[in-house]
Amino acid sequence: MQTSRPGNLDREPLAYFITFRCDGTWFPGDERGWTHKPRGVRDLPLRSGHPSLRSIAADAMEASPFVMEGAHRRIADTAIRDVCAYRGWTLHALNVRTNHVHLVVSADPTAEQVMTSLKAWSTRRLREDGLIAEGFKPWSRHGSTRYLWELHEVEATVRFFLEEQGTNLT
């Protein structure tokens, strides 16, 4: 597991830019672009659409795509904020959308561990509030974890999804 940039082996990233999607809302082969990430490889370019692959992935779905409405988004937002506060992680920005979640966070665990925890607690809270059924999996497998090494990268990423993605929870 590599958490530092080559050449800076003693340095930890300042923050992580994490995105995870609702299940069934963006498949491998999607015309909007997609990546195949072998374990341990980051920041691969987007591949172009592949209709056959997308069709195979869509056909494999066991449930309808999960799209978050207002109540779902509010619960996920609150759960993520609560987990970050409880664990002492610095949440720089959060934007919960209808089909995905973006956040920038500084934390001691790896980006993958942070994402797994936030997805799990959001799922738990959605179940507790009766918004999803027991056993339903609202999130797609894994997500995007980008390591932010410089302050200007953190600032630009926060600015992008807070100012250019629209208002959170609207």
C-alpha cells in the first residue's frame, strides 16, 4: 500500500478527494467514461464508452439503480459529518448528490479505509431511518480515491465541487 508520492517516502498526503457512486448509476463501459483500476494503480485516464461492456454490467444488476432523494441525501450527509467529527478527521468539504458523494478529508487511515467507513455508516443510517431495506447495497463497489499532496490541490478540489457542482442537498 503506497500512501506517499514516489520521491517523498516520508510524507503523507494533506488530504484525500473521495468520490463514491450510488449502485447502478454509472457502469463500466459508460459513455461518460470509465476506468479499470488494477490494485495499487491510481489516476488512470478515462476510457471511452463500450456499449457491450455497459450492457453486461447493467444486466448483472440485482436491483434498480439507487438514486438519492432529499431524505437519503440528508441522512448520508449527516452520517458522514458525524463519523468525521467522531474520528477526528478534518472534513474540508462534502457534497452529497443524487447519484454520488464527493468529499475532501484529511485523516490518518488510508483513503480506502475512510471511504469504506463512510459508506458503511451512511448505509447503516439509511437502514435505521427505513429509507433502504435490510440487505440492500446502495453504493457501487469501491470508488475514486485521489491523494492530494499540495495545499493548492486541496483548495482547487474543494472549490471545484462546492462552487461548480451546485449547492449541496438541493
